[in-house]
Amino acid sequence: MRWRQCAKTGEFIPIGAGHAANKAANVRSDIAPYVSPVDNSVISGRRAEREHNIRHGVSNDLDSLREQAAKSNQPRTETVATRHARKLAIKDSMERAESSGFHRHINYDE
């Protein structure tokens, strides 16, 4: 799903029907053969790599980096309820600090 930001309110709005979307097929070239560091077998393609990873319970670091990048590029959806809950948590922690006798004294002379 794609999003755009409203210039007036700053909210993220999903871009849906009525907007052009890329419907082309995603074609990737096959990977060059390499020797697995796990069992020293030769991995000769994406399918063999996928099966090897499943068989040995390992993953490719690039795959996890791509997943992290995809997650970080998605806009955060914060509702009014979560924003309100966060404000209450901050207020509660400030009240606890004050009631515990904590006082912050700033000394500008040093």
C-alpha cells in the first residue's frame, strides 16, 4: 500500500483506486552459485538457497535487512487512544518522580 501526506493536516492518506499503480511483473535474475558456509554444499539458485535455508533453519542477512527497511518505511499509525495513553503514562511518571522527593537543581555557576 502506498501513502501520501496531506499538506494541510500532515496526516498520511492511503493512495487507492484512481491512482496509477505499477502492475508490471517483478523479474529478478538468478543468483550466482556459491558454497554454503553452513554445510559446504554448492547453492546454485534462489530455489536451492530457499530450500537450504529452510532445511538448516538459517536466513540470509539481506532478506532480514529488506524486511526491516520495509517496516521502517511504513508510516506509523497512531490513534487518538494510543496518543492519550502515552500522555497519561508520561504524566504518571512525572507525578511519581515528584512524589518520591526527586528535585532537579540546575547549577549554572559550574
